[in-house]
Amino acid sequence: MTSERPTSIAFVVFDGFSNMVLASAMEPLRAACSLSGRSLFEWQVLTLDGEPARSSSGLVLRADAALVDVPSVDMLVVIAGYGARAQASDPTLRFALQTAVRQADVVAGLDMGPWILAACGAFAGRRATVHWQELDAFAETFLDVEVVDESKVVDRDRWSAGSANSAMALILDVIRKAGDDVLAYDVSTLFVFDPAETRKAASGTLSAPLSRAFRIMLRNIEEPLPLGKIAERAGVSLKTLERLFQRELGVTAGRYYTSVRLAHAQNLAVETEIPAYLIAARCGFSSAATLGRAFRAAYGQTLTELRRASRS
């Protein structure tokens, strides 16, 4: 992607996208051009039909063009969030995106963008990641993709990142290639970006035992493990694990484990139509009533209310 002309980047956004993910990918490009005094990049925002897209927080984003109206670009970046599963089943979307993928030198998926790209066959035979809550479902759905439990993955001309932080890490790689290491560093410091964040994987912590414990929790949502067993697998005593959770996250290990399971329940409620009792079973709760009480305490609404709001 290095040349005398600006690197062309098309951001394809879908309803339910994360403002934070988009900003983490786009703002560093603006900063790189400003700091270097050069037009290193040119970018545009696309939607499937050229109409505005609404983010997960309700922000309405105007599109520069429709996906089908844009010629080849150096980099195609697909950003999706809530609703990605349903969007990926749209044959019109898949056809348009498959065409765009063929016309791009590099294709990247951010947040739930990899899910939509995988549905189009763009990650077949490649390594890829996705938002941490969807890793298991991603692997189960797309058997032709080598799903990797990492925050960002670069497999030749196929890139993926599961969070806003890892999206910025990917874009800093783009800036480094178009400019140099110094420019990438200057941009990272402008946004107070800590490179160590990219080594946290999905855990959000720097502590290795906490990172291991978090991954263990993610892999044991349907059948929760005793905290003592999690500590043992993480290589520390239960007392040490509790101390690490309190020091680095400010919560007990048990409360954090529950929040992980509730976050998964929240995602299932928004992304699927499965009944509450099945959501409870998949998230390690003994009944829909037990899940309902914990969910209302955490989010201030019921699963039904959440579903209604997400579809309005």
C-alpha cells in the first residue's frame, strides 16, 4: 500500500456499528496526514445503499456513497456490531461485498465485521478473529475460517480486529507502512495509545494470571467452573486470584465471572431469537428466572425489554 499517491481506504459500516471502533480506525489516519504534512490517506464512508447508518448508541452517520458505486480501493474496512448475524444473511449484501472484496488489495474486518466478511467467503482458509463475545459462535459457524483467540490478526491481505483498541493497532500498522515508525509512534502518543494494550488479548488486563483466568471464564460460560479450579488452571492460588481481581479490576472474581456470563446473555438476547430459558442454559444460569433477576440487577431492564429496545 506504499506509493506516491494516497492510500485509498473505504470504511463500510452497518447499522449497529460501534462509534468507538470507527473513530479508532479513522482518526489516526487524519492525525497521520496532519502530523506528516502529507496526504498519505484518503478515505470515505460507505453503506450498502448509500443511506445513513445508525450506530449502536444511536448516532446517525452520513455515507459518502453506496458500496456498489465505489471502484477499487487499497483497503476495504468492514465495521459491524449488533445485528451483524442478520445482516450477513442478506444475499444482496453478500453479493455487493464479494464484489468489493475482489477489488480491494487488503480487506479488514473490525468488531463484528469479520462475521459479515466470513459469510461472504472472504476469510476462507485464513486466520481471523472477531469480537470476543462471538469467538466460539464464529468458529462454530464458519468452519472454513481458522479462528484465533487474539485481539488482532493479520493473515496476508486479510486483517481482523475484535475491539476498538486492536482496531487502532491495525491502523497504526497501516500508518507505519505508508509513513514510517516515527510517524506511527507520534500518532500513537497523540491518542495516548499504549502498545501494551495489544498484548492484553481479550482480557483488558496486563496481569498474565488474570489474562489466563479471563480466557478460562470465556471458555466456560455454559458450565461455569468453581473459582478454585479457574485459579488452579491460571497457575495461582484462589487467594492470589481474588487479590489480582480486586487490585486490577476493582471487583471480586465471582462478580466478574457473572458479568461475563451476563454480557453473553445480553448479546444472545440482541442477536438471536432464542427463548430466555435457553439463553439462561447457555450462560450457566439454573433458570430463566435466575437469569432474569441477575440481568435486571446488572442492566436495569429485562431481556424482553432489551430485545424490544434493540429492534425499535
